[in-house]
Amino acid sequence: MSETTSFTSVPIVDISGLRSSDRAERERVAADIGKAAREVGFLYISGSGIDDGRFDRMLAATKEFFALPVEEKMRSYIGLSTCHRGYVPVGEEGIESAVNEVPDLKEAFDTALDLPADDADHLAGNPMLGPNTWPDLPGFAEAVTDYYDAVLEVGHLLLRAFAVALGEDPDVFSRHATKTPSQLRLVYYPYNADARDGLGIGAHTDYECFTLLKPTAPGLEVLNGAGEWIDVPPVPGTFVVNIGDLLELWTNGTFVATSHRVRRVVEERYSFPLFFNVDYDTEVKPLPQFTSPDATERPALKAGEHLFAQTAQTFAYLRDRIGSGELVLPEGSLQLNQFGQQALQGTG
């Protein structure tokens, strides 16, 4: 049972101790992370060890890309990729409805583990594994990949910490994280003097284990246990971490995937979420400690199939393929918003 409270702020946890040689120190930090995961589902982390220069170089490359003419950006259009990589134009994706009345002024560029074109899973048709799509922009791929590698390493640290916080073998999740479809999104909200208070990205949970986010401006809000939306502004020197669908399923709801949204803001905003996942074919179901004869147990999911099914219901180019019969969702796919506080409170 979730302990998620009617919190009004998000805690900050210094994770530098996760790299300590002292087991007690690692366990202390993991306990703090676990407390935040149970009670809030959102936390800031400091002490990541990621050099600011890595982020700054990626931010500069991102700004250069989004400043290009639309026709140049569309050369990297995500719909041209066979493994969901590339440029996402305004209006391409929608969370709360398949068709937004007024498309949000938001663009994105999606990347993930950059595999070679002859990768066996890619050649076999895996829809989320394969080579990245890169624009013809000097230094862009290098800056983005450098940041991706750094934040992914922090994700591996956190994955072990979540296991320790649950009293499990530290590798209970990590043994499934060898070739993951973990996505890094570069998201751009341009300056909009006419922006009225309203939804930028609709309320949703993230489809993976957890998310590591670094934004440059306010706008993010999280739903607490009392049904109230709490502001999560940027805090210098930190990342925002939120629980995703798979950790909610693995813990049978002890950790709740955090329902969150982005409000429209006037100022220019960049947002960089790393959605940390486990391997595509990983079967995710409640761990034994969270099962009992009288407890309602959710059915198992395959990690990658859940990611793909949720993604396919969100992006226009994939919805079109479903509508035409070219694409069929994996058997047992869930509709959107089946996790998190929205599901618990019946507001999804």
C-alpha cells in the first residue's frame, strides 16, 4: 500500500554517499531515497558527480539545433526512424488526448542507446533499439552522447539504491539493465509572450523505472496524495527524480509512479529528461515481498513492450500506423494513465 502523503514540497537527497566504500553510508543514502519514493514519489538529488560543463555543452548544442529552420530539423523527423529517434515537431505528441485543440508550443529531439546499424535486435525489428538519428550539426552528437553517458551512469547508481532501499539484493533490478531502451529527450519550449496559464504537457506518469530530469525554468508540477498540484521548480546543482510505472509495478504500489504535468510559462524553457529503463524483454511483476494471498496483484508486463505501447498511443505518426493497421500494439497493452496518483484517485 502506498504511503504517498499530502506533501507540499519535494525533498533533496545528497547521493554522493552512494559511491562510498562504506556500506553503512550507502545504505543510509538508499534509505533516504526510499523514504522519498514511498512518501512523495519525487525527489531532488544533489551530489550526482556530473560536471556542469557536460550539461552546458549539451545545452549549447540543443539551442543550436532548435534554432535551425523547421525544414532542416524535419530532415531528422522521428517518423523517418525505425526505432523512435529524432526530431519531434510541434503537435506531434499528445498525452491527455489524441488530438489537442491547440498544440502546445513544444519541440523535442529523442535519443537513446546508440547501437550500430547491424545490431541484432535492431535488425530483428525491435521498435525501441537501434542507431540514433543525428542532424548534420558539428559537435551535436558528441555533446549529447557525452551527457547521456554521464546521466545514465547516475541512473545505474540509483537503480541499485532503490533495490537496497527495499531490502533486496542490490542487483535485483540491475541484472536486467544491460542493454536498455533508456531515452534522453531534449525538449524546447520557446519564449511565448502570449502564454496563458494552462497545460503544456498533460498529467501523466513515466513509462520506465524512473526519470532523471534537469530543466532550465519552472513549469513542472506533481500531484500529491490529496489531489493537489505542487510546484517543482529547478534547484541549482540538482536533478529531479521521479518514480515511473515499472517501479510501481515491481513494488505493487509501495512506490507510486508520480503523476506530473508541465504548465505553460512565458519564458523560454529547456528540459532534459533521461527515462531510465531496464532491458526490453524484462518481465516486470511484483517482487515476492509485495505479494500475499489477500493482496491484489497487478499482472506482469514486459518493460519494452509497455514503453512501446505507451509511446505508440502518444505520438501521431505511430497512432496513424495503428489506425491504418500497419502497426499492432503488443498483446495486453495498457491504455494511458493506468499508474500513479491519477489512477489511484480515479482522475486519469
